[in-house]
Amino acid sequence: MQQRFFTVPLRGGESVTGELNRFLASHRILAVDRQLGHDGSTSVSAICVSDEPAGGEGVPSPRRGRVDYKVMVARAAAGRRLTGRPTHGPPRAVAASASVR
């Protein structure tokens, strides 16, 4: 795990914000920690970004094993598990209760 630190001024920090955005877009990010440094007109946002070293410079790792939730919702709406079997059996007949006296 690698860490990179950014100090973004709250006023006029567009260039640092652009650098931070480019870094976030080109690396696999594990965690981001932000703290605000209060000092009146010179307040800053201190950002620590933890990332995973990539095999190639600036190339994010491919994501695998994504879940297609549209398929899962459609199957659930059809009353089927992911295995394709029904989740519930046929409706049961209600037994006649004893007559009330």
C-alpha cells in the first residue's frame, strides 16, 4: 500500500484539485482520509490517499466479479432463487377449523 498526501487550499485550490482528481482516476484507491485545517482565510483540506501499487504506471486494476443486480431483481420478482428453483411451494390448503359452539 502506498500513500500520497494532498493539501488543498479552500480558496484558489483548483490546480491541486485537478491533480487530485487525475490521481484518483488513474489509481486503485483503497482509502481516503480528509481533515480540515482551520486558519481563517488560509484554511486547507489535508487529504491522505492510500492506493494499491499498479503493475503499470498510472493504469488502474481491472474490476472483476461484478454482480448484475438487474438479473437478481428479475429472478426475485419471478419467485426464483439464483439457482432457478422456486422459493416457495404451491399454496397450501387451509384446514377447516373445528366448529365453534
